[in-house]
Amino acid sequence: MPYARATWLVTTAALCLAFLTMPAQSRDTAGVMLGAIFHRDKLVSAEWTAVVEEYEVSGPLRIEFNGIAFQGAEGGHNMNVMLINGCPQFENNAMSKAGSSQGLSLYFTSLSRELNEGVELIADPDRRPCFRRLFEDVDGMGMVGMNIYNTAPLRTATPGMPVAITWHVNRGRKVMDPAGSFAKELDGSWSSLRGTYREWFFDVTLNGDYHQVARYLLPESVAEFLSASPVSFHQEYFGAATGTLGAGKGRIRYHTIRVQDSEGNSWKPRCWRVVTVIDDEWATKDKRFGWSVAGNSLVSRCGHEEDIAECTRTRGQVLVMESPNNTGKGVPLTEWREHSFGGEVSFLRNQEGAESTELGIASTTGGDAAWITTTAIEPGAVYRLTATLRLEGIETPSGKGVILYSPNIPFESAPLKGSHVGTPVEVVFCSGINDTCTIYCQLGGWGQVRGKAWFSGIAMELLARMAD
């Protein structure tokens, strides 16, 4: 199933603390990462917009990672463009920061111990917001970061006067042995680039004002194209251990996420999955963070009491942005057939009409069996399967219990056992390249189970196409 894996470069607190002077807080972070459920080859551009409706800059350190991933014949590479609540001060081409001030800032970074890479600043370093190039030994790790920051803070974001930021990433030419001052060694001397490189241009539009920011030179072997699922979003907020996320309230709405391939085809990824959750013990003290969906936007939130109930922090959960192509269309589930995998079982069926079938399986000595159906689905789409399960004395000497399962997608609901009057079960899954889905309403599962299970109200719904 082609969905995005985690694609951001450096998310350790130590690295991010490099731009601010503050005590080490390496066990104090909370955050959730989203990856697109999307897969297209030979992508050459990406853009997305963040509307910053609220972003407290005076509280604890906070970072909004916008990950961008590349791929080539010999592997891949990751970069980050970020929102941070600190505005570093330094001269253009410096090796370290002279200090920092409060403010909303953008931060572009590429960092690798193995790759020889470079960056050219295109923006005027003296034109606000004063983008400048910084080569620094990030957190003393012996790696020089290819970094760009704005050194004049963006204006304060409020719900009544948000800050709108659109990032543009575009592929340029292939370049052999690029000549110029693009990289530095740890001692501050300029280093040369040798080999085959690919230009990648990073630009931003700030409240309608367009800025050409930088040209990154990345080895062609790992950055010929953007990766097949190139964009990810990840929050990291400090203050979870002390319950102070409320001091850094934020609300950022991401929308109009678009990618394009080398033939000019473009898509807007609509379906996103929670792939990582910073869920350490200290984070349990403050759950005011996470992601939600508002219409056609993904919303990164922090610091509000309502964030506890309204945001997701569940690994694996799928978020679907609204789209004109989202139909909510039901998928017919008919022609159920019986199948026993072993043991002694009885198949039961109550039917009061075509749409009210209740399927049952029972075993007194132990069995593994399922009601099975196969239905047509759309490739590249997200579906929701629902059912109500009624259990009578389910015991699991060797099997899993009672599950909804698909062998070809694949998916599996959390196993149930014991007795339940009526438990709703929901599975959201991605079709990937599949055009059919086989569904098991199963008693057992890789072993035998005793008891009786009823499956009723079994329904499948198309939630969204992955992209439009």
C-alpha cells in the first residue's frame, strides 16, 4: 500500500535548540507528524500554503516542520522548511549566530553527514524579511548545515490578521561541478562541489509578496526528483512536561497542497495519516496539541483546552481534507459466502430485508471461520468499513478473537472477545493500487476461538480520492 513514510530530516530537540539560547529541554516535547497517503513518480515541483491564524512567539520553543523529500537512483534526501518562534541574528554567510530575538521566522535547512551539498542565497539579505545564509556546526555534531533564516521577524499573526505563507519548491537544471561559493567546511573555509548536481529552487509568498529565496544544489544521485510522496508536516512543541503548552498557543491552517510531475500532471493530496507521535511519559501531562481537519484544510493546533478533545494524536489515524470529488458514495456488500479455516463451526444468518442482514458464526469447541465477500473499489481512494458486532462468550484459546479483516489491502480491526451487546467497529483504509477489496467477518484469526459472534449493519463508504 503506497503511503508516505516519515520524511523529515532532523527533529531532535537538541538540533532545534541551536538557534535559541535556552536551557536544554530534551524531554519536554509534544507533537504529531502527518504524511500524505499519496504516490506519484517523477515529481518536479510542490507548493502548499499555511495560514498562520495564531502563533505565540514569547512562549516555549515551538517548531512547525514542513518536510520535503527527494529521491534519485542511489537513494533519497530530506530537507525541512520550518516555522519557528525565534528570529536569529547574524551576518550573511556567517558560521554562527550573534543572538536571537522573539518573532515568527522561516527556517530552511539541509543537513547531511554523507552528502556534499550547497546552497546559494538568491534573496537580497537586506530586504525585509532579510533572508540570510548561515553555515553552522549544528549543535556541535560536526556537520555544517546549509541554512537560510529570515533575520527580520514576520509580523504577529492573529485570527483577525493572519500571516499567509506559500512555499514553492521547483526543480532546476542538472549541473556538473557547480562553480561558486555554495558550501563551507567546519573551519569556515569555502569548499568546492564536485560531481553531478540538481538545482532545487525554494521560494515563498508572504502575504502576497513573492520572494525568491534560495537555490539548493543537491547530488543528482539522491535528488533527481521529489520523492513519490514528498511533503510531510510535523509539530514539535516544548512545555509538555511542565504543562505549559498553553503559553505557546498556535493555530496554523494548511491548504492547497499541490505537486506536479515532469509531464505537467498535477495533483492535490487529500488524505493524510498520522505516522509519528511524540508520546513520551512527560507528554501525558499536557495533551493540548494535535491535528484536525476544517473543510479543505489540515489544522495544526496547540495550547487550547478544546485541542484535547478536537485534535487527533492517534498513530495511524487518517485525516481527509474535503474535496469536490469526495462523494460519500456507498459500496454494495453482497454475495457473502461461508468459509471455514478449521475446527467445528456453524454459520448463522438473520435477514429481515436486503439491507438488514445479520451474519453469525458460532463454535462450542473452537473454530476459525469467516463470512467473506469481494467488492469492486477505486484505486487511489480512502474507504471506511463499519459494522456492529454482538459477541456471546468469546474465548480465545489460540485465535485472535472477532475481527474485520482484508487479506489483499490489507487491514485488520482490533480483536474483540468476551460478551458485547453491540460494539461499533470502524476501519479506514487506503485502496492503493487495488481495484477490489476482499472482506472477512471472522471468528478466530490464526487460531481457534469459542463462542458466538454476530455482524450487522456492515457497510462500506468512499471517503475520498487520495488526490484530485
